[in-house]
Amino acid sequence: MINMKFFTLVLKYSAFFAVLLSFSSQSQSVIVAADQWNLYQPLLKDKKVGLVVNQTSSVNGQHLVDFFLSKKVNVQTIFAPEHGFRGDHDAGATVENNIDARTKLPIISIYGKHKKPSIEVLADLDVILFDIQDVGVRFYTYLSSMHYMMEAAADAGIKFIVLDRPNPNIEFVDGPILEERFKSFVGMHPIPILHGMTLGELALMIKGEGWLNTQKTLDLQVVSIKNYTRNSRYSLPIKPSPNLPNDQAIQLYPSLTFFEPTHVSLGRGTDFPFQVLGHNQHFTGNFNFTPVSMPGAAVKPKLMDQKLTGLDLRQSEVKGLDLRLFIQWYTLFKASDAEFFTSESFMDKLAGTDKLRKMIIDGKTADEISATWQHGVSQFKAQRAPYLLYQ
């Protein structure tokens, strides 16, 4: 016969220790792959190494390139994605081949005309190592750069290593699955806008699902993050691009990027990009700001030098993929019979489909629109399951 008093005590203290264990696990600091030198040092020993890095590629406050040189790693080439090796190029600005003034290493651009280096460029390399902080959104282009470098490594028959970093939007899996005919550099894979994966996990999926445009098999290795789970909170120590300066901008980025191909400013040319919305004639709210030229971040921002009125979202709790603000501003422009979109085709590339734009034009609510892609999201979650590294 069960002693109910004893049983109750067992349940009580089991719950207590479960909470304690959970707290202990969460209190362990997240250690990115780059900070685990002993794990990947053997992979680089006596190898000629190419690095896909930018300003976020750091080891305990030191740039990965400088760290590697101090460890006598034979770094041959730096490959620079959008925003450049040092992260000082505006969005969409051309990144040129160059020589790094500090290290004298050659910098090969992988953003612009040549997104994938030729086999000749890789001829003297044994390994390509990728270490860049992502934000977990399909149209953030570091994912596309990783894809092309994976293809290049496979074609050249050299190893590809990903030093994994956290996804600050990992809790969200949402948005339409990209359709093939809308494939572009701001969306290359049949995944949702918010995929809830790290770049290391996505690298495994890209290879595993056969999404690389090559007949050769890629030698891929992912170095995992330590003490990281899908419930971990991680504040980025270095801004991943010039116009994502803080956690709030990164949280709003999935929802506000849709304003790029519209007449509404989302704060480029201010100290709070991706944290405000405004226009000089059509607006909701009473927050005022004036975009100005900011070389390295926004040389010629939308509605430059004009006083705009709109919304201050710096304290907003909007997160994930929230269409309500976008629909609100579209409705406002429509009521004034004013043009809202500056490029419908770019809007569709960001969305990965033209259905989202058309549903907004048809007056569908955010909930009605979201409901249309839930089946695709469920299928994607099942598809990605074998590639997940973190629970």
C-alpha cells in the first residue's frame, strides 16, 4: 500500500530539485564555438586556411583573425560578406577585393558580383572556416554567403568548418516557406522567414537535403556551442551589421524589414534603425525623427533630411514575425490613396512568395494571413528535426 505522505514529499522535493537543476543549467554561460580552441585546433594544424569572417568573429574580445595569427594558424585568405570584413559597409554597398591594412592578408569579396569564389581562388587552401553571427532570419544574407562558400568548398574538394553561434531569434519558427520562383540572395532555401536554427544546424540541413548546387560531396564539420539550448537567452556582444545596433533592433528586424520596399522609413540614418517607423506626410503616432547621411551605415537613407512622424518602438514588445504594424501602415496609405510599395518584386523576394503581399492588399488580417502557412511550418519543423544540435 502506498504511503501517501511519503509520496507527496517525493513529488514536492522532486519538483524542487528539477527547478534547481534547471536554474543551474541556465546559469551556465553560453560558450560559442570560437571560444573552444582545443576542440577545433587539430582541424587547422598544418593547414592552409581561408576564413569567412566579419566584425562578429571574436574570441574573448579578440578578432578571430588576430587570434589565429597569434596561434600560428596559416591563414591565407579572408572572405568578406555583406557589410565587409570589418562590418563598416552600408546595406547593399559593394564590397571590393582588398588587402587588410592590419594583417596584410588578401580580402576576397563574396558580396556583389562574385558571391562564390572560383576554384582557382581556393586552389591553395586546405580548409575554409566560417564564423559569423547570424540573427535567425531567412533574408539576412550571411546564410546565403555560407551557402555559396559551402558550394565552393565542395567544388574545390576542401573541408568546410562552421564555428557555431547562437540564434537570438531561435524561439520563433514562422512565416511562409520560400517558393522556388522567388529564390534570390535574400532567400535561397525552402524554409520559413524565421527558421529557429543556428547557422551550424542550417549548414547540416543544406548539405543533408541536397540543396547545394554541386555534384561533389562536401566535407562538413560543425563545432557546437557549449551550454546552449533552444531556451537560452543570448545578447549579442557585437552588432551583427551597422543597422542592427542592439537586441531590440534584432527582435524587431523580422517584422520591420518588410518596410524596406515601401515609402515608410524604419530609421536608417538615425541612432535607432529598425526601432522606429515614420513618414513625412502619412503617419500614425507622434514621434518625430530626421534621417541623415551616416557613412558606413546609411549613406543616403530613405526620406533623408526630412522631419518624419511616426512610432517609437524602442520599448515595444513586438517580436517574432508580427504583421500588424505593416498592415496598419498599408491601410493608412491606402486610405489616403497614396502609393505604399516602392518595389513589389523586392517585397515578394523578402517574403519568398507573392501571396503575402496580395493577401495584405486584399484586406486579410494578420491572423488570417499567418494561418495560411502553418501547415508548411509544421512540415518544416519535421524536416529540420534530424539536423538540430540543441534541445
